[in-house]
Amino acid sequence: PRRRLDFGPDFIKMNKKSQGKVTNARNVSKFRKLNNFRLGPKSTSSVSQRSETPSLQEKTHGRKSRVEAETVRDLMQNKFELDWVREQAYRLERQAKRAERGQMQRR
């Protein structure tokens, strides 16, 4: 027998289908028992389903997002780490130079 992979509940689809129907906790549990929305495997096609400008399509709570998608993606992938390391090195150099000047002036 083939083992079926479970990718977990699809909360986005569940939220869309439950709008206006579910108003309290009791209705939520009934709705979830009657409707089993599951995630499927991710698409592995080489052609992107998104357009070239993903920031125009990004939405948060049903409204267009004001945050650039690339910036958030870069942040999540830790692409700003090198900039931070350089800034810290520069800050430490400045502190060391100030300390040197302070010692020279005291002599």
C-alpha cells in the first residue's frame, strides 16, 4: 500500500470558505469536522506561476501589502547579515580611534 503524505490543514482555504458561516467556537469545531481542507504538494514546475513583480500581488489580510516582497524575502533569508557585520566592524574601529585620541590628549 502506498503511504499518502499529509501536508497539514490548508488554513487559507478554510478561512475563505468559512467567512460569514462561522461566528463562534462551537461553529468552528463543527465546520472543521465537516470540511477537511488539506494542503497538497508544492508545484515543481519550472515555469513560475507568479508574474515578474510579486510585490504587486502580495496581500495581507485581503489588502495589498505596503511592504516590498523582495525586502521581506531578503530579510527572511538573512541577506542583510554581511551589511550588519560591516557596520559593527566600522563602529568598533571608530570607538578604538576615539579611545586613542582620548589617551593622546590626556598625556
